[in-house]
Amino acid sequence: MKIKNITNALFFISLILFACNQKEKTRQSEISLDESKAKQEILATIEQETKCFFERNYDCWAEHWSHKDYAYQAWNNSDGSVGVAAGWSAIDTQSGDYIKKYKQDGTSHPIVKRDSIKWTFFSDSLAYMIWKQYNSDQDAKAYQASYETRIMEKSNGKWRILNMSAFWDSKNKIVADSIQ
């Protein structure tokens, strides 16, 4: 009796897995997206948003974000704590106020390098990315590594940041000459 129950359970699990696999194949075939073009557009959005943030250009920075109530931002602080801003209003308050408060001439991080970006597209308007980033100091003599993720949402024909998670290694500096 036990073997029959196990066999039936395995058969049922196999059917579920088969159905899930078929659904995934169907989902992938339904995405009609030029991934190469989308990747270029997304990277341009991320690069511009980063540049605008480090230059403390509020309007430019805000333009590259999704202003939805389900947008999300997470980061670590050098003291070991974490920060979270959930919803555009909270992101705008946290980062927007930071940009305005610490306005400066030039940029705080003139060189940003991204390494080994991994991508997945969930649809033609939703993408996920993860990478390691190197952020130079103002003199471009040393870098800090950060580990970054983005969820990007395409709305009104433009890719915008829906989620940003950035975790910086604030204790270990990397000599500029060692970054390729």
C-alpha cells in the first residue's frame, strides 16, 4: 500500500513540475523583446541616474525612478545599520533630501565601473539585474566596492528604476590601479 501511495505522489509531483515547466516555456516565448536594445536602454538609465545622484542633480535623478508606491530602495550604512525607503514618497524624501542637503560642485564619485552584470527579463517591461560596482573617490585614487541589484520597470516607453538595493563595503578601499 505504501509503494502505491509513493508512486501516486511521485506521479502527481511529476505532473506539477511538468506543468510548471510548460508554463515557464510559454512565458518565455510570450516575451517579445529585443533584449540587446532593452539592455542598452536600461544601462543608460542606470548610468544616468547614478551620475545625477553623485552630481547631486535632483531633477535628473528623480526622472530615472519609478514614482510608484511599490518602488523600493535599500542600502547599508557604514555603522552596520540598514536603511529602507518603501514607496516613491519615502525614496524621494530620503534620497531627494540627501541630494538637496549635500549639494556640491562636481561629483562625489567621478568614476563608476560595473562588473559582471547578470540579467533576467520577466516580461517586456520588467527586468532584474545584479552586479558588483566600483565607485571611485573624488580624486579617482581609490574605490569602494558595492553590490547592487535593480528591478527595472518600463512605463510610458521608458525604463525606470523600480527597486535599488546597494550594499557598500565601506571599510575596505581598493587602489585605483588594481581596477581594470
